[in-house]
Amino acid sequence: MKRNDFILLAAIVVIALAAFGAVSLYSAVSTREPEAVVYLNGEEQGRYPLSEDTAVEIRQGNSYNILQIRDGKADITEASCPDKICVNHRAVSKQGESLICLPNKMAVEIENSEEAGIDASTR
Amino acid sequence: MAKKTAYLGMLTALAFVFSYIEYLLPINLGVPGVKLGLANLVIIVALYTINMRWAFTLSAVRILLAGLTFGNPASMIYSLAGGMLSLAIMILAKKSKLFSVTGVSILGGVFHNIGQIGVAVLVVETAGLLYYLPVLILSGTIAGVLIGILSSILIRNLIKAIKIEDIDL
């Protein structure tokens, strides 16, 4: 190997590391944190990051749902609907999971979160 | 003529067999496209012992053979893009006389991967594939060093064994 080969080698390693740095910086900037998105009648009403504990009342006329975010999970703790399916639903936190209240036409969907793992498998 | 035919036939067969060995023993690092590039050994030897015209022919014939036997049209397109870009860069690097065989081989390995990723980005229309680039540049470099060292040993001995003037290319 000649001296130029080593210069080339060093240059390529530097370029690769720079590219790696650029790529990881870009992905760090572009990955947004997980959030709960509230929809009423199919229209987006608000976004709440799962990292912050909070409780919001989603009101529409006389009907309401209370969305509580705690320990990185979103849950409906109280609602005016007759069936309480949304209230009885477990807390959600994984990508694409949702809490839906049909009577109030309300939906909460998780976005930018990690995919849910496998609950169980059989064969 | 007979010597020329024998030599080129041998190199073609070797390149083809090396491609097959790599197909049988894939390196899985979680990033697609990481490989040793054994076939490039033959191409480099051809580049240094014969000439660039035959190196191009060898490379094209190898890709065609590999694609028709154990590859598929898609893998052929990727191989062609990688192989041709890599060879073009290696010819330029050799002509510049800046690098030894190893340097030429490193550039070949790196640009083979760049060519493949380039085509993949165009085909899949996802710039996200560029995430693979840093890993592929490094793996191409490592493969290039190994193949380059092997190539220079081969070239040194082959030039002694085969009088290139006899082959009359």
C-alpha cells in the first residue's frame, strides 16, 4: 500500500463518519415524540405529548370525555357517553392504538410512537 | 489467440464462481448490500494484467451470467449499476497513478455500494435508504482493503507466470 492509499483510507473513514453523524442528527431532529391526537367528528382537535402528565376535557355540546395522560399512556377516565366503552378501554401508548367513543364521535390516536410488540403467539 | 481465449475464459469462470460463492455465503450485518466483492478480485486482476476494455467485458458477462442463473432481473440492475460505476472509478483511479492496487480496490468497493444505493433510491423512491450509506461506505472500504491486498499478490505472481505480450490483446 502506498502513502496515498492511507490518505484515501483516512478520507473515506472521515466521510463515512460525517455521513453517519449527519444521518443520525437528521433522524434525531425529524423523529417527533409520541403524542395523543384527539379527533372530534373526524377533525383534529389537539395534540398532547405522552411525556407530559395532563388531563384534558374534550367537550362538544353536552357530551364530554376526559383524556388523561399519565406515565406515558393515554386513557379516557370519564365520559358522558352511555356505554362507557372508551372509559373501560385500557390505556394506550403504542403506535396506531386508539381510544374511540362512538356516541360522542370522539377518537384519540397515538402517533409517532413505537410499534406494539407481539402480545402472544401460537403455533 | 488460444492463450487469450483460455485466459479470458478462466477469468470469466472465476468471476462467475466467486459470485456464486458470495450468493451461497451472504454476510448479514442488518444492512442489505454488505458483501466482500470476491468477484472484484478477478476484475482488478484483469484491469492490471490485460486492459480496461476486457475488464469491462468480463464484468458485464459476469453480471449477466450471475443474473441469469441465481439472480433475478432486479438484482441484475443493482449489480450492473454497482459494477459499472465501480469499474469506471477504478479505471480513473488507476490512470491517475495516485494509488496502488489496494487504493484502486478501496475506491471500487466504496463506489460499488454507492452505485447500488443510488439505483435503489431511484427504484424505491425513498431517500430513507441513504441511512444505509455510512455503513455501506465503511463495509466497502474494508472489503476493498482485503480484496486489494489479495489482488496485488495475485497480480505480482500472475504477471510473472503469464507473459502478457504472448496473449496479444
